[in-house]
Amino acid sequence: MLDGVIVGAALAALALLKVTYFIAFLPAIAVALIGHRGRTIAAAAATGLAIAAALTLLAGPGFWPAYIGDLLSGPDSPRSGPGAALPSPRP
């Protein structure tokens, strides 16, 4: 069960830090957890949901729409790629 808690916490951190990696790794991790034990996947899911609930309590419910808005604004960014200069602020 401890391994489920560790996996759940790591996936929650990955989802908040790099959501594209979370989406890419989730199917393989889910298959590995399903093949393990039922309690492991339940512990991982419960830990991830507990971290999301704690974050919602700390940051407020407006965090999630802002987070999704930030993710969706990436492709429309004026920066052409990594290392490109940020646009200068308007006076």
C-alpha cells in the first residue's frame, strides 16, 4: 500500500509540474498498478485526490480554472520557443 501512496504523490506532482508527461505516463503506470494489487491502485488514486483536495483548500477553487487557462495559453504565446526573449512590457 505504501507503494501506491508514493506513486500517487509522484503522479500528483507530475500532473502539476508537467501535465503532458503525466498524460503520457499515466496509461503505462495504470497498467502496472492494475497488474500489482487492487489496494495499490486504490491508494494511488486516493493519494492523488487527497493532494488535489488539499491544493484546492490552500489555493482556493479558482486555482483550477486559472491552471487550465495557463495550460491553454501556452500555444498562443508570443515566444517562438525556448530561449526566446519575452515581449517587453508596454509603457
